[in-house]
Amino acid sequence: QLDLQAEVLVVDPPRAGIAPRALDAILDLRPEMIAYISCDPATLSRDLKRLLKGGYRLERVTPFDMFPQTYSIESISLLRTG
């Protein structure tokens, strides 16, 4: 167990989303704010459900098109302790 503190955490997981053990570590670390960059709405939804149950509130989700003329849309979600 590491004794870490963080005010802001930026996560940019692969398409599979955040691994369950990593989500546990994030909830244990309890940063004030999380910026979650995602390329897959399904895994984003799954991970957000866990973070919301862990005491975070979703403030904003912003989609953006980093790859014009493809189907891929990225998003960034901002969560804060609630």
C-alpha cells in the first residue's frame, strides 16, 4: 500500500476501460477531481457507474472529434468528489 495523495487524476484507458483493480486504487486514492478520456462509450458508462457509486458526481461530458471522417468520437468526462 502506497501513501499517495492527488488533487487531480487524468485517466486515458484503452478501449477496454479501466481495469477493476485500477478502479479500486482510484477510489482508495480519492482525488478531488478526475478527468476521464474515453474512446468507447460502453466502457466509459461501466466505469462511470462504479465511480458514481464510489462518491463522485459527473459534472460534464464533452465529446470531441480527433479523427475526422471516421466513426470514432473521443470524450472527456469531469468528475468531482460529491
